[in-house]
Amino acid sequence: MRPLQKPLLMLCAICLAAQGGIRLFHELSDGTPFGGDFIGFWNAAHRVRHGDLAAIYDPDAWQQILSNMTGSISLSWFVYPPFALFGLWPLGDATYNEAVLAWSLVPLACYVALLVVLAKRSGLGIDANPASGNDWSQAQAYVVLIAFSLPFIGANLFSGQTGTIIAVLFLATAYFWPMRPVLAGICLGLLAIKPQMGLLMPFALVASGQWRIVAAAATTVLALMVLSTLWLGAAIWTDYFRMSLLFGHFVGNGYAHIQHLALSPYVSLQGIGMPATLAGLFQAAISVAVLTVIIQAFWRWKATRPDGKADGRLDLRFGLLAAGTLLATPYSLSYDTPLLMLSVIPLLARSWRDGWDGIELASVTALLALPYVQLLAVGWHVPFAFLALLLWFGVLYRRFQKETPAEPAVTAWGPMATDRKTAPTS
């Protein structure tokens, strides 16, 4: 890493940590319930625990319940499939404060742990290139890693949404993918609680021939559907699909209430005044382009190269998959950004070793600023979040293309890791 980039990186980490602390203090001291949208999840947990299911997927009844509790008209509809209620059931007898504490901290602990182990696999903080003059410690690298996650964690934590939970399942799928396909499939199956976040996964699995993961994921989803039907009754699926169609209608019309949170092209472009048909065409074109990249990245992937060494680009493949998921779905919001750390890890590990180039530095800066700037950018009629994400995806793909399969692997991805104590050759 270049000498000037070191203090700038640590200054960025300090600023992100300070901003996160200030925001947390503000959220805890402003007198309003912490967690925002969690009020909807807590109500769903309470009602499923006590057998009062009718209102959960009834739009009018649900809006009335939430508006009575919050004193305002809420649009936090419950659009998660019935088997998501399995995860909420344990919170049904907790007070709001107890429930929001568990909802916030348990996934957060799992998330940070997964970030650390995945970063370790990517070689963050080790294998420094002597020519770059990088003499910083590995501990400092992980401080920067956690600091980089703060904007994305905050975008989810303070909204009380599911972004961290979804990211945990996605990261766990990536962690188990190379060596534990059944566990990877189970985590992927659980990701069905928010199906659009698994939109690209089937294509990556088929392209790489990961049939055991496919089978485990399909079995998990089928088991969840059967068990939830036995528990809650078949009629709840009719109510769920009715609620989903109504919510899809709002999203299809641009859903003005979430335009300031939008990441995906479709809603973002409507937010700056683009007609729905044209925004849909842009969404389709970008989704096809992203899908093409994902299939190329995972095509006939193997854990080891023909020479027996581990695939050193698997973390970049997963990075493309994570960033591409938020672009390919027509409905992704700022609280889904914890998933982006799976794409930050491989580039941070490489840049820590060799330094950032100009476009990488610009793109990571835009990405870290995304949760803050997009709130202003909508008023300026600029789809900043979408453009920052698109630039980031392009930078990841550029890095993936630069690293050829013939290069020695410098990460521990795959069952046959190389000796990471040896500095990589250029």
C-alpha cells in the first residue's frame, strides 16, 4: 500500500467509527423507539406466538395495527413468506426492548464473525508486497475492515430491518460453499425468506455444477414450506400471495416512499423522473449484463486448478455475486447493503497488499458514502446509490479479469490452500 494511502485509510476508519457512534447516541436519546421498522416484525412475532394470524397478511388490518402503535400511518407491510415466522416466534413473548436488542445484536455478532473469517481466507493483512512498503499490522487491517462495514451496518441497524440477517445467510453460504456443500445449501435455502436476494445464486450454482448445494437448498425450502403449512394452515399462503401482489404493485409504480432508499436501477431511475417503462428496460439490460458476468465468473468453477492449487479468485467471484445481486433485483434498498461487505473484502485484501489504483479508490469512497449521500441525491434527481453500485461492480469485474487463473493463489479459498506465508509473485 502506498505511504499516503495508509493514514488516509485510518482517517477514514476513524471518521466512520465516530459517525457511527454519534448516530447510535442520537438514536438512543431522541425518545423514539429504537429500530424503526422492527415494530412490524415484533407485532408479527407477538401475533404468531399467540395464534392471531389473520392480521399479518391483511394490508388494511396491518396498517391499522401499526399506525395505532406508532401514531402515524406506517407502510411497513409484512411481505415475508410464512416460514419466516419460524424465526420470529421466539420473540413473541419478549418486550419490545428485549426483542429489538436480540434482533439487533445476535445477527450483528454472527455478521462480524463471518466478515473476519472470510477476510482471513482472502489473506487480509498478510502477504504484503515488499515493493509497496506495506509494514502495517494485520490487526490494523481488520480495524479498517470493521470500520468499512459501519455505514452498511448502520443503514440496517437503525431501520430495524433484515439486511444483516440476510447478509449472514449469504456470507455463510459463501463460507461453506468450497468444502461444506450441504451446509451451504441449507444457508441458501434459508435465504428464501427474502427471495430476491438469492436471484443470481441458482445461475452461479448451475454454471459451476454445484449440484449438492442445489439439492440441499431445494430440500431446505421445501421442508420450510411443508412445515409452515402444517403449522399455520394452507390458507395463509393465499393471504401471503395477495399481500405480495399488492406490494409488488406499489414497487412497480416506483413506490415514492422508498425512492430515497433505493439501490436497484428500476426504483432509483423512477425516483429521478424516468418513466416506468424506460426504467424497466434499463433494469432488464443491467440484469442481463450482471447475469452474464456471474455465469462467466462461475462457469465450470472448481475448488482447485489443474495444477492442484486453490482457486485464488473465489472471493472475487462471491464479491461479484453479492454486488450483482443488489443490481439485478428490481427491489433492493439501503438496508440491504450489509451484503456489500462480501464484495469489499477481496478488494480490500488485495489493495492492502498492493495499494489502490485511482478508479478503485474512487469507487470504494463512493460505496462507503452511499448510505449518507443518497438521502441528499434523490432531492438533486441523481441516482447516486445505483451509480455508485454500478461503478463498484465494474471495478470488481475489472480486478477479476486482471487476475488470470494461471497466477499463484494467495488466499485460503478451497480445500487445498497454498502457503500464504510466501509473498505472491507478480
